Amino acid sequence: MRLQTRSVLLLAALISIVGLRSALAQDGPNTVIQPGISVVAENQAGVVAPAPTSPPAQYGSLQQPATPLYEKPFVGSNAPLMETGEWPGLLKGLSVSGFFSNTTGMWVNSSGIQYNKSKNSLATERNWLQLDINYVLNGNNKFFVRWWGVYEPPYPFERNAGLTDTQDFYNQYTLRDAYWKSNLGPLTLFLGRQIVTWGESLAFRVGDVINPQDFTWNFGFANLEQSRLPLYMVHPIVSLPEVGPLKANFIEGVWAPAWQPIYTPQADYPNICTPTLCPGFAGNEHSNFYDGQHDVAGSVSLLAPFTLVSQGRFGTQPYPLVAPGFLGISKLTQAEARAYAFPQLVNPVPPFFGYHLPGDTLGNSVEGIRLHTLLWNSEITGIYWHGHQFNQAGTPGAPFYVDGRPSSGQVLKVFFPQFNDVGVTMNRPIYLPGEFLANIPLVLRTEGIWQDRTPFNTVDLGVPNGVVDKNTFNTLVALDLDGLYAPWLTKTGNLTVNLEWNNFTIVNYGRNLVYDFYNERWRHNEEQILFSISTNWWWGAILPTYTMIWNPSGNTNLLFPSLVLTPPWTNKYFLLLEYIGILGNDKFNSFSGGVFKGKSILLMQFQYNFTFIQGQT
């Protein structure tokens, strides 16, 4: 419940940088296969050729030894078991690929997590099978389907702390993405369940405003693509003619209904209370906050499990003074109110918490457009988005409101108010003078979004529901050193460096604005800086990456050093070793991630990639 989704987002986003580095360093285990796109080679004439396969059995007069069948799963390239591109009939357009991944994580110091009753060291044991199906009907019509199968065991860390009904909470057997892509002249239409990203940032969601996220299992070891929730949508892209210096022009639209059904256990929270605290309420197997709302549950983000008496693995630092009503205090002065997260809550009644999701109506659908152009080596986009907040308890996001009256009883309820976003993005290469400096590949990235109604919690007793709306600006300036040839460091790889500065500004700032479930004040300008550096040796076999986010509040540092090891004899599998560290002096700052202090993790991930069938592309 106290999980702050902004902080989880920062942690989840950074591992995507690790995957990106691997994909750039090698066409192998970490290559990110985007939905509906197959790995192919393209010659200089622009003709797409099939992906490389095993060498011929005979080269000149020398006979090449065949790989024994029992060795094929462990050596060689990730060649398909069957190639059907030249087959007659419908099977020639079918491609089937995927991977199996196991992630094991241990708390660095579980006994030091003082606010959790359990001291078990197992942080995560996620077993994940992804299956991608691409089908090319003809040159203008393609279909893509992605299936996920996930198993995670019940965690002693949660069970020993009081979460007793999470046996199936993390398991998934779901059809994740499923859409049809059609080309009709200048129109490209994507229709179905999909993910659309408009932002430029590697880690901060500035222009990335469309898809909600699944935080039930996600704590830094999954990238943004994995944590986003696909939406059923209509997604057209229309190419526009060139106008003077404006090249590569197109307009992109997205319309998604509120109807986004989820019926898996992730849409129901564990039992939130005890019979002593909640008479007549704790008998439910789950808290069922989404009862009657499962048809729209996928339109908002999903949080990790929480209860009033314990926390899930990814619960955050609890704040001791949530509301005066929980302490039997019914009246406060304004000076006293500033010590509480929800001073307006003086008469709490079961079930204490609730959710009011956007209803399944046309008025609750989300939609937007993006204009794209290329002007003198600068890629520029303009964005308009009309949507609703989807990160409950986020910083920022959909806050908890004090719902009800002191005389008849009050609960904390999440609402998801609508808003309008207007923004721009721009990225361009930077050309330095001189023969030496001209070889330095620098890229400038910028983006900025203005939002008209961002909700914030307030400790002002004159606001009964505890929430006020403000205008906000969310901006990013980034500089990339994109694949520098550095023979002094590596003769078989390159050097990549990323630097991002994110600024979040509240217009008409007031001193009573606080983070959701904490009484720590929002700053007028929230600042954070990302730094990432990576290289590789032996043509991607050894790929170290160091990534960190620094926030001046409490000198908070989120550290993400990692190492990807890929055997030189194959690209079918790889091993990732990673440390996630949270250092800082401000344990109640949810914007910076300080609320996760104490939950540093050591991770090991093994992934095996496979291609069953490769058809025409």
C-alpha cells in the first residue's frame, strides 16, 4: 500500500539499460526482439535477407564435422529448428521464438530491514517463459502474439510477516500482446493489445505517458518493456508528404477504451486486515478491492501486495503517523496536522481502503496524437495526450483521497482523475570541430511535458479530501556518447555513456504538498540525475555496466552495477549478475527512492533463447 510507484519505476527502468547495452554489443542472447519484428540482415541495396544460419557442410574440398544432436542446444548460433519461408501454403509466414528466464535474488541484509517482521533472505525466484508468434499473411498484413507463463513460489519473507494468501499471486499464464499490423498506402494500422512509447528517456517516464505498469513482481530486475501493461487500442500512423526542410513526416494516433480486463490474481490484493482490526471483513480470501471493476483493472497500474499488518517484498518504509484517526485523535490544529500524512482522516472505518477505477464508458477512454518530423538532423515530435492517472500512490500519480465524512466514517480511496498533456521531444547528433573531435559520437536528447491537472496530497485541513490539483512541468535533458571506439579500453567493443537530468516542477507550489502516505514535503523543483557507462570485451562475451541515479534529497543514490556473461561458443544463453543498492539519508522520500532503503538485492539471472520456426519476414 505504501509502495510508491515512482520509485519502483526508477528501479525497474534501469535494468532496461543493461539489456540495451547487450543488444548493441552482440546479436545474441540479449537482443531485444520487438513485437512483430524478426531479426534479419539487410544488404546495401535495402533488400532484406534471411538471418544467417549454420555454415554449409562442405567448404571447398574440406568436410566440416556436423554438430552432434545432443550438443546443438548448447553450442552454435540461435538458428531455427525449422525454416519454412520457402514452404508452400500458410506455414511459410509463421515464426515462433522466445526464451526461458530464471531470476534468483537475495536480500543483502534481510535482518537489517527493521520494518519487516520476516528476516528470510530470498527476495525473488521468478521463472518466466515467453513465447512470440509472428505470422506474415502477405506484404501488407502481419500478426503478432506474445504469451507469458510465470511461476513464483510463495515467499517466506511475506508469509512469515503475515501475508498468508499469496500462493498464486505472482503467477501468470496470459496472452500479453496480440495485434494486427496492416499497411494501406500511407496508413499503417496497429489494432489490438500493444505497447506504445513516445518518450526519449532511458529511465524517467516523461513523454512515456500511455501504458500503465505492473509493479506486483517488479523491483529492478525487469526492464520497462516487461513492466508495462499492454492496452487494447487503435493505433494508426499516417505518413505525410515532405514540406521544405521537414522530412520523414508522419502523424501517429492512439485511442484506447477504459475496457482493459484483468482477471488474474494480480488484480486482487491479499487479505488486508485481521479479525480484530476489521470485524466481518477479514473473512474474505482476498481484499477484492477491484470487485465489480475487473473489466477495467488493466487501465491502471498494479501494485505489490500490502496489508495493514504486514508488507510484501517490495513494500516501502512505513511512516508512523499516517492519520490521527488510527491513534484515536479526532481533532488537530493546523500546526499539528503537518506531522501526519492524512490529517483529514479522523474517523476511519473498515475496510479502510478502496479503489474507484475509471468506469467502462466512452468518456473514460484515453487518446492522443503525436506529430513527427526531421528538420536539419534534428528529430522533433509534438505530443498531445488526454488520459487519466494510472500509478496509484505514485509520486506523481493517482493519490489516495480521504473519502467520506468524519461524522459517518472515512476511508482512503484511490481515484484516477483525468488530465491533459502537451509536450515536445527532440534529439540530434552533436558535431564537434576538428578531425579528432569529429569522431566522438555525441547525441543530445530532450523532452518536456506540461500537465494541466496533477493531483497532490496536502496536509491543509481546509481541504477535506486531502488532494489538490496543480500544473506541472516534467523535463529531461540528456547527452549520449553513443558507441565510441576506444582501443585504449577494448579492441573488440566500444564505450557508451549516458547522462540524463530530469526536473519536475510544480507550478503554484504550496508548502502543504506531501508525498502520498508520507508527510515529507514536495519540493518546488524535484531533481535527479542518471549516469550510465558500459563497455564490452571479446565481442560482447563480457559486458559490464554501471548505472546510478542521484537525488540531492538526502544524497540518495540508487546503484545498479551489472555484468552480463555470454559464452563465446554460442549466443543461445547468457548470465546476468547484478547488485541493486539504495543508499541515502532520507528514508521517507518516495520521489528519490529513499523509501526503499534497506532492501538492497544481489541478483543472478539465466536466460535461454530459442527459435523453433523461422518463416518469411
